[in-house]
Amino acid sequence: MNVDPKTRADNTNDNTRTICSWNEYMKKIRTGGCSTVAKPPVSEWAWTFVGCFTGIGFVTFLAFQKDIPVLVASLGASACLLYGAPAVPFAQPRNAISGHVLSALIGVACYQFLGFGWFTAALSVGLAVTAMVATRTIHPPAGATALIAVSTKQDWLFPIAPVGIGISILIVIAILINNFAVKRKYPLYWW
């Protein structure tokens, strides 16, 4: 059966294609509207601030004042999800802990086996994000954890401390703080 290439490219029911046509691509990037996200009430702002301040405050206190290795920069972005959007799947404990630890392991492995360099840094993030997608543990800040592991030349302890312990502290504080709010429930699921 002969199929006109133009007809084939425009056929949206064709599940065998992995890349879209130019016209499809251009339609996707023309949004044609504004954000439909509703402005949250002031109480949500307050709970977000209290959570972020308490979580990051506790982790940085342990790191700066007590020299306990529980701080990694990507935890700041995790705080945004855990306290600012606690209902999204990316903020659930399974995603946050597994995503960070998996990415830290991948980042350390890339550095330890391939050394330091731009290629290793890029590879670590590519592999970490792919692994999170494959294991259904996507936590966007964890992509940075893989990059940090390479760029700061970490050893095999990195996935445990600061990463594992640091994200676990933020999760415990998210459970405590988010459940005080009337309109919040955290976590929505554990695994």
C-alpha cells in the first residue's frame, strides 16, 4: 500500500513515529493563551514559607553549625516541591528519596569510573533522568544531584550523606508541617 508522505506525516493516529512533523512541532510551541493556574490563597503562601524555612533551616543548621554533612544544593529545589506543591507526584516521598539517591549513585559512578569532565557531567544527568523515568521516581531536583556529584568529585558516601539523610530530613519536616494545614495532606502515597 502506497501512502503519501504528507498524509503519513499528518496522521496523528500513527503510533509508530517517534518524532513529530514540523507542522506538529510548531503547533506545540504556539500556546495561544495564558496560564490557567489559579492564584493560591495567602494561607498557602504562609505554609510554603514555614515549610521551606523550617526544612532548609534545619538542614543548614546541621551543616553550618554542627558540621553534619546533610546539605546539597539540589535540596533547595526539593523544598520548593515538598512545601510549595506537596500534592504533585514529583513531591511524594518515593520520588524525592529514590530520585535523589538513584541520581547520586549514578553521578558518583560516572565520576568514579569516567573521571571529571563535561562529558561525564552531561552523561550523569542524562542517565539519572532516564533512570528516574524508567523507575517512575521522577523528582526534577534530583537531576541536579547527579550533576553535583560529578562537578564536586564525590565519593561513594555521597548518596547516603548528604543526599539520603538530607532529603529524609526534608521529608520528615514536610510530613510535620504540611499536615498542620487544613487543605494539605502529605504524603498522598508512600510507594
